[in-house]
Amino acid sequence: MDKNLVHLSKFMSLVLRHQPEIIGLTLDEHGWAEVDRLIEFAKRNGKDISIAQLEEIVATNDKKRFAFNPEKSKIRANQGHSLQVTLDLTPQLPPNPLFHGTATRFLDSIRQQGLLAGKRQHVHLSADVTTAIKVGQRHGKPVVLQVDTLRMHRDGFVFFCSENSVWLTESVPPQYLEFP
Ligand code: HQG
């Protein structure tokens, strides 16, 4: 993806996941923004985005972070919100195990508290170690924890899989985590 599109995609993450109000936009309870309004409000705030660029971002974004509704009149982020939105995801039986990539500096706290969603709505889990390492690297020296999803599922924890294949759950208490 070219640099300008990466820049626009980061801007879309900001307004569609965290702070739509910075351009005066509102999202509905499912996280959808009207495409026309997004374009218009972004323009008023100095960001020119064309419908063609939005389509390219939706189609080529490395992690499929965004999706259109079938009519292409609305757009939303597939996951990663700090805003309270209902993504209408259906609970699913997760693969066992799943992985969580984090940084070594968080380990003491995670040993005590388990994985917490923090500012986001969910704890994010990866289906493979390579992805988990990439996620962890964003925070420092990466370390991958293994999550016993089978036992969590048996104990009543609910898992969702986002449109872009990120596994989501509310929290992971320490007894379900395997540390390296
Ligand atoms: C850590 C990216 C201390 C947690 C990725 C993580 C993902 C704790 C950090 C998505 C903790 C939160 C989310 C505890 C958790 N004590 N630290 N008890 N519990 N943590 O960015 O999972 O590029 O909010 O391990 O690919 O890193 O945005 O979560 O290190 O899918 O599309 O607190 O963001 O996707 O960091 O990443 P984040 P994350 P996008």
C-alpha cells in the first residue's frame, strides 16, 4: 500500500475505532459511519479521501481492518475499538490453543492479573505464533503466551472471531495462560 494510503488508513482507525468526534462524526451502535459523511467531515478537517481510496483501503489493507456494508453506503472498523460498539459477532468455538503476543515488560503484571482488555473492548488473540510475535513487537521485546481456550470455553468464557480473523474475548485470567 502506498504511503498516503497507509496514512489515510491510520486516520480511519482513529475515527472509526476511537475518536469519531475529532471530525464531528458519529458512529451508530454497531460502529458504522455513513461513507458520504465520513468523506465530507474528513474534508472539512483537511483530509481529502476519495471513495476510490476508501475502496482501495478496504480491499488492500494488510489486516482487513475495515469493511463496507453490502450497499457500500456505510463503513466500519472490523475490530480494535475503544468506543463501545456492538459488532454483532456470534460466539464461536475457538481453536485450541490461541496465542497472545505482548512485551516482556508487561509479564509481571499479566502473571498477576491475567490479560485485560484495557482501553479496548476485548483482549485480542492470534491463531498463530508469527502473528502474535508481530502484535507483541509493537510494545517492545515480544513474548508469546499460550491461551488454553478449550478450558476457558468449558468454563463458560465466550470467544468471537472478527471479520479479519482476530480472536476476541473479554479477559483471560492467569490460570489459563502458559508463560514461556
Ligand atoms: C497488554 C493491533 C499489563 C497486552 C494488533 C498488550 C491487535 C497487559 C497491551 C490489536 C495486561 C495492550 C490489539 C495486564 C494485557 N498488565 N499489560 N494485566 N493485559 N496487557 O494495543 O493485543 O494494527 O491495546 O498484552 O494486531 O497489543 O490496531 O492490544 O501488549 O490485533 O489493527 O497491554 O491491535 O491491530 O495493547 O493489540 P493493545 P494488543 P491493529
